[in-house]
Amino acid sequence: MKQRVFLIGSGPLPVDNPREMSFPALRTRQFLLTMLEAGHEVTLGCLIPRTAGGQGGSGSTEGTLSEMQLQTSTGKASYRYAVVRPDEPGRFLMLRDLRGAICPDVTVTAGPFLPMAAGARAAGDEPLWIDVPGDPMSEAQARAFRARLPDPIHRYREMFGWALARGDRFSVISKAQRGPLVGAMGLAGRLTGETVGHEFVKVIPGSVEGLIDWDLGTAENNSPLPLDFPDLGARDFVVLFCGGYNTWLDGDTMLDGLLRAMDQHPGIHYVSTGGALRGHDESSYRRFRNGALSSDHNRRFHFLGWIPGNNVPAVFARAQLSLFVDLPCYEAEFGARTRVLESLERRVPVAATNFCDLTSELVDTELFHELPSRNPEAIATLLVELANRHQQGIPLRLGQGSVPWQDVRKRHSIATTTEPLIQWLRAPKRSPGGVPIDFLEDYWQELARLQDRLEEVWKSPTWRYLGRIHRVMSKSRKNND
């Protein structure tokens, strides 16, 4: 049965050729594509921060619905689209107004973190599917670790609580994450006697199927290299890091391993596309970059920053290996490494630590080199070995049609991964034991008004001016003491 779906996700989408190809946008793309291919009528409320500049939106006016088209595996499909700014006051109320204008049969959220809270705030009495790809509290723990502040934990817990109270069906990104989410639902009071036998949580792994051909249509042979890409020889061994330097990256171990490898092999170069995650984690990238550029091998580290999507295929085509090293933490265990999938989709082998379901699935294949955690010497040994093989002309890259990547690729296709969502959309219904909508209505509207007003005050010139005066006076008092 065809449904009118209000999808709340994040952007810019890959089709807009953004500089920052984020996981939230890839997750939104995954959900959008599968619902369009199933024939549903989709309206996307896309959270795109103003700091993204001109990226995304395809010229859409904020809060105004536009008709859009997206390439799917079966051809072009149409949907409606509106840009909402998540970093400005009124974001949740704007989504609620959009929901009221389209009167959806169901509301679906895709990706972390704001969409799940926004869905709980915007939905009416229609069934609500909430996507929780990665454990929010584990991510909050990692953010608090980087920031050395407890604030992220309290904010995540509050917003996660809204989603747990209102959702009718939930999706997670890995089997490992399913247990923690069920436990969180128990703490939220959702596991009551009337819900026995009701399946709240489904697993939807990540997918990057069609990212190269459907969205940008840019093959390796016509994708331009960035202008500042280094002039490297054919015998040089290029180690690539693509994406954001996030809170669970073990940058110290990764840098130590790279430097040890460079001590032993003059042909190893490190190329980085991506960088700091604005408003989320900017310290991890800064620490890694400063350490690399202050080292004896600084000329072999090449930081390109965030690059447009149409440059990405050419960069991957020039790389011999992708390298990702995570901290041993709960986020690394319960989440998924979609960037690993992207690298394999672009036919570049991966060396990474093995904490999550996806890397465990790949560990026995020729495409994946497992790294022990917090072991820079193991990183160096592997990089030197692979660099020597590269210089000897031994192929390191396997084709997409080879086994076992083809089997893994099928298991991570959009249709296979999102089957639980499509099945639910055939007959969506409210779950038993949810928080009554009339109770949430008054609470959320009042809270939204207060939060919007506070954000207006915090971002006002007067508040910033008073803040500067406060800092000057505090410094003066310390000097006087």
C-alpha cells in the first residue's frame, strides 16, 4: 500500500556534490531511495546547517517545499523537499509545521542525532519509525571524553528520551546495538506487560550502493583530482583517510604508526580528505594535523580538507589503502563504519581496528586488514609490508566482482538492508504502551517556545557583548587577587 511519508533526515545529500559527505546524509539517502523505489510518496524535511554554506538544498528556500528528483536503481523518482536549519531557532516547530501541511500517513526519521528528537517533536498521532544508527549515549560519552565536559551527556539523554517515549518502531545499525536500545527502552518505561511479543527494534545496516553511479555519475577516468593533490610517483604508496576526524578516532595511535612506517619506508604518503566536524568535534583533527606537520616527515602528510564529491573518485583511484583506527570504546563497538563500506565500494582495501559488526564480517576477507587496538607498531609493520608489495608490482586492489566482496556487497545493498522498513510501511501502526500524544503535545510546544527564545538570546549581539565583558572582568579579578 502506498503511504504518504514525512521523512526527517540530514543533508546536504550526495547528489548535491557537497564538500562534506557525512554519515547522516548517507543514512538519509539510504532511507529516501528505498522508499522511493517502493513507490511511496515522500516529503523530506532535510536538516542542513547554515554553516554548510551553499552546499545542498538545490536552490530550495528554507521551509518551502520544492519538487525534486533522485536517480534510483529503477530510474528517476520524484519527491518533495524542504530545507530546515538545525543550528537556528525554530527548527522543531518548522518541521512540525511541515508535517501539518502534508498530513502524512507515517513519519520516519533517518540518521543521528537531531532527526530522532525532531521526529518525536514533530509527529502527530500517525505511526512513527525512529532510526537510531549508533548508540547515542556511547557517542555522548566519546564527546564528553574529547571535550572534558559532562554537558553532551545530559543533552543527549534528554533528547534520546523524547525519541524513546514516542517511537513506535526503531531501527539500529548493527546487531550489537540492538541490545543497548532495548535496554534503554526498558529504562524509559516502554517494556510493559502489554508490549510482550511486540518487536520494537529492527537492524538496518549501512549502505552506500549506487553512491558513485546514481548520484554523481562520475567515473574514475573523468573525475578531476583536487588542484592541491600532491605530485606523487607511481611507486609511492598512498594511505588515505577519508571523512571526519571524530570523537572515537584513536588519532595518537594512528599517527604514531604512520610515523614509524615512514621511518622505515620513504615511499609512504598520507593523504587526508575531510577534517574537523564543525560543532561536534574539532579537536581530534587539529591534534592529529598539528602532530603530523610538526614531525620529521611533514612533507609526506597531505591534508586536502573537505573536497567536492566529484573529486572523491579520483582521490580513491590514486590510493592504495584506506586506514581507520578507533579507540576501544562502546561507540566503536555498537556503531558501524560506513566509510569502510565506501572504500570497498570504490575498490580500495582497508586496514582498520575491528570492533563493530561490519569489520567482524570482513575480517576473514582479502579486502580487510585487521589492526589490533592501540598498537602503533602493528600499523607500521603492515604499512611497510604493503608498501613493499606495491613497489614490487603485486596487486593490492581487488575488483568489485570478486569473492567475497560481491557477497558482502549484496548483503549491504539498499534493498536488503532496508527490508524491515519497507515491510513495516505495508501496514504501519502505533505500538502499545507509548506515551499518549496529548501529554506530549503541551509539554513539547511549551519547551520548544522556551528553547527557541533561549537560542535567540544566546545568539544575540547583546549576549555576546555581555559575555566579553564578563570574561574581561573575571580576568581582572584574578589579576587583582
